[in-house]
Amino acid sequence: MERDVDLAKRAKIIEWLKTEIVDHVAHLLKSIWEGSSTKMVDALASLVASSYILGRRLGISLRSLDEAVLEKMKKHRQEGHQLEEWYGDISALEEHLRKR
């Protein structure tokens, strides 16, 4: 019985985190519309934090998530992603993550 309660609690938390992510995206879009950089930063920070926590609840370590993001940036850079070609965003993020 206790195991069933724990599984239900874990499922409920995961569902709640998924709705939080959607809510953070909505707040981000509203803050972009308003042009409020303070609200944009807050929404992006909440989105990133919730993504990390959701990953952790799904059994993904924070380190492996960081490594996956780095690998994705490396792949995008190698494939000549437009954001890299136009603005250097991919290598900037990659460098930032490596310095942490």
C-alpha cells in the first residue's frame, strides 16, 4: 500500500511540474509581449529550473542533463546551425556551460 501511495505521489509531482513548465512558457511569452526584461529573466529562470527538476524527478541526473545540453550545442555548432552562423549563440552557450 505504501509503495502505491509513493508511486501516485511521484506521478502527481511529475504532472504538476509539466503544468508548471507550460505556465512558465506562458509567462515568458507575456513578458516578451510586454517588453519587460525583468519578467523575461524571471520566466526563463523558472523555466530552466523547472526543467532541471522535472529531469531529476524522471531519474535524469543534473550532470547528465548538463552534458546532454553541451553535446547538443556541439552538434548544432558542427552542423552550422543558423543561430551559430548569424550570432554565435551556440558557441557562446557552450562556452558558458563549460566554464561553470
